[in-house]
Amino acid sequence: MEKIRVRFAPSPTGELHIGGARTALFNWLFARHSGGKMILRIDDTDRQRSSQEYFSSILESMKWLGLTWDEGPDIGGDYGPYIQSENLHKYRELAEQLVRDGKAYYCFCTAEQLEAEKEKQRQKGQPPRYSGRCRLLSEEERERRKLNESYVIRFITPREGETVVEDIIRGRVAFENKIFDDFIIIKSDGLPTYNFASVIDDHNMAISHVIRAEEHLSNTPRQIIIAHSLGFQVPLYAHVPMILAPDHSKLSKRHGATSVQEYRDMGILPEALVNYLALLGWSPGEDKEIMDIKEIVDLFSLERVSKNPAIYDIKKLTWLNGYYLRTLKLEKITERALPFMQRKFNINTERNTAKYKEIERIIDLVRDRVKTLQEMADASNYFFEDDFQYDEKGVKKHFRKEGVGEVLTEVSHVLQRVEPFEAEKIRDELHDLGRKLNVSLSRINLPTRLALTGRTMGPELFDIISLLGKDRVINRLKKARELFELS
RNA sequence: GGCCCCUUCGUCUAAUCGGUGAGGACACCAGCCUUUCAAGCUGGCAGCAGGGGUUCAAAUCCCCUAGGGGUCACCA
């Protein structure tokens, strides 16, 4: 069997979005599962929209997800160049070879002419197709006009027969050749079109399996025809289903976050995103949902990729993220959470400092009850700032009650004495206080929590007290009594 | 519009060669646990797009209809 080589070939015209990431993931999984090679190629033949920024950002997103590549623009390889704009002479050369062989021709039609032609066809209810007019130009006329007119190169498509795509996921898909018109392979700016360039690169890079989104299925016969005319062997194809928005339309900006970067900024973990994306259009065939990347690599196969489009459900992603947030190693979560903490609280922390240790403890307390790293930072504010808002409903419910001031004063007195200031000890003391005052524990805890955190809910109160430290606790109890005139 | 692909709970999906009470997960609801909120546990709600065939037997095979998506670019 030939060596397995797959490629992910984004065009640097935008951030890496969810759909692209999933395609990259499936390529990567297939390569890693089968011991093949993963190649990263940049399809930047759209001169207008491609940019260096997007190029870097796509690479960064892939690295963040852990999708590594064996050959690519940044690390090179034996099959370069891995950026199409660095391979322009090659496309040009092959296109001209096709012209010489009578398989392609120069076309001088202007955009206006073509538009008028299409409009006419539309009115007649015909599909818009290029007439093939320039194919008939005499060699003499062609050479003359090449001198001072801009032109494209069109590929001559067969009029008869059919072209079959053998797709690993979809099976045999046949297209009648007569539906194709003479499409462009070299644009007037001299750059190749996608259909042309990717066929050449896939061949030159010895790609064995082309795994890409289903939107490319209809283009595949064109590419196969080109490959045949160039004498190339065609790779195996696998067209994975699209990812759709909740309203069944194509995923776009108006549906909220669509790029990998946005998810990272929201505080989604790469582990969760990878796990979720793997589940979109693929399943291991057993009742298993939570899988680390190693497990997914083991279980992955293209045969188990489903045919139907999947609707993107952020709630499930969020659930998975919450799961990873509370089960991954604390050190790892701390590392990931730190930027969010720093941004929100303007703190400066370095590893192995006391402050770092404290943050780690805070995260350990908070992580059980949040779904993203951003929420984690939001939920920890009272550990970093003394000046917080008090929950309005909570104030009405817990502070506006007979004897609250007295309770808080008692709590203050009790805590004053506790030594060492540890959660367990604090809990025992407050239990005792409850018995002494003959009130339920909630009568003590709820107002205390509100006074210390401004909130009615959150982590274990005794842990909070211990972590806050005696001084801050006593001060906040006092502040609450004064602020709300509790007696 | 032509061509192509797709169709199992609201959503992601499972159901080896046709025989299942159509399974799991998210979401939602309820209960338990409990100092709050989560988490966890238990239970519940909910689906084979419709219609014809083939067959002793169809979610599964065939046909039709409907619906969704893709593509028909000098974008990829």
C-alpha cells in the first residue's frame, strides 16, 4: 500500500473557523491513526484577500488545538513549496503545456461580456455557462491579442461521458460531463484557480487522501478531469459533512463565535473543542463521548464519519468544557486560567510564588461551578478585590432580617479566635455557634457569605473564609454591618 | 433553475449480514444529596420526514414525494 499522506490546505483569507478546524482535525486524526503524514499547505491564490496576519493566526490556532503537521510552510519538507504563491511558475508551465496539447485555450472575453452572456442565458432559463467562443480563435488572432489584452486560460471540458468520484464516505458519485463549461484555470492576474492549483499540488505532494468539506464535492469532477488530462493519478476522496448553524444555514458571523481564536478568548479549552469537534460528524460506535485526543486517534476511521450535516450546538461544547475544567490537572487549568485572571484583576504572578499558590487554590474552589475560563475569572472577583457589589436580592433576603447584625457579630467573634484558620476548624466553630444561638446553619452561612463575597452562591463557605484570611474576613463582616446598618 | 449530497428524540449520534421495549450524550423537567450554587446520582420528557413497494419480518433494501444543504466565480 502506498504511503498515506493527507493535507489541510486553508486559504489565509480569514481566521481558522470551526468548520476548517474540524476538517483539519479529521485529516490529522486520519494521518495519526494510520501512521501517515499530515501536510499543511497554504492556498493563497486569492491575491486580494490573502494576508500575512491570517496566515499566522491560522497556524497559531492549529498549534493551540494540538494539530501538528509533518511538512508545512514554516518547517519545510521534501515536497515544497508549501505556499501556492511560491509555486506560480509551475502552474503557469502546466497550463501552457495544456494549451500546446490543445486541452486549454486563451480567452479574451471581458467580465462585461461574460456577464451579459450569463444574463441572457438566465432570461432564457438556461444554466449560465461559458459559450466557448474563444476556443475558436485563430492562432494568429490569439497571438496578436495576447500582446495587449488581458486574458485567462480556460480548460476544455469533455462534452460526453461521465466523471465518477469514488468517495470513501459517500460511495460512488457520478457527474455527466456535459454539465461542465470551459472553466478558468489561470486567472487574468496570472494566478491559478483553486481547481487547477490544488490538483497540481496534491499530485506533487503525493497526497493519497483528500479529506475536505462537502462543499467541494461538486468541484471534484473538474479536478479529476484536470488530473486525467495531466496524466496524474487521482487521490482517494473523503468529503466530510458540513457544519451548520442552529438555523440550518451556513455558519457565519451572525451566529456568534465562529473562529477558533474566539473560542480561545472565551475561555474554551483546546481539549474540549477537539473532543466536541470530533463528535461532530463522527462517533466511535460505542456509547462514548468524552475522549482525550489519544483515544480519538485510536478509534478514528473515515468509514465512521456520517454523511449528514451537523448542527453546531454550543451548549454541548460548553458542557464538555466544564467537564474538562474540573477534571484536568489543577496545574494545567491554572496555567490556562492565568491570562484571564491577569487581564481581569491586573495581577502579576509568577510561578512558585505564594500568590501563584493562592490562585491555584482559588481556581480549585471555583472551577467546579463554571463552564469557561472567563467565567472562572468572573466568579473569583471577591478574592482579588474588596470593593464588590452586593447581590440585591440577597440583601433583601438575608440582611433584612431580625437579628442578622447580631449573628454577624457573633461570627466575627468566633472567627477571631479560630486558630489555625482552616476550613475544617472554621466549620466546626460555626456549627457550634449555630447550636449555641439555636439557629440553623443557613441562618449563619447565608448572610456571612453575602457579607464576604457579595453573592448568595459560590464555593464552600468555610473554604472561602479560610482562603480569604482572618483580617479580610473580619473587615468585610464589619463593613457589611456598617454599610447596611445591621443590628 | 440544472446538477450533486443528505434526512433516527429540540441538538450530536448508536443500532455488525433486515428480527432491538429504537440505545447513549447535551438541553429541559423532577427527586436525592446539601450551609448556598454547582457537581454527582436516580428517574422523566422526546425520534425512525411522508407515501408506496420487496419480505414471514424494514429505521435498515428499492421507488416516488417533500424538506434541508452544497455547487454551477478571474473565492477557496
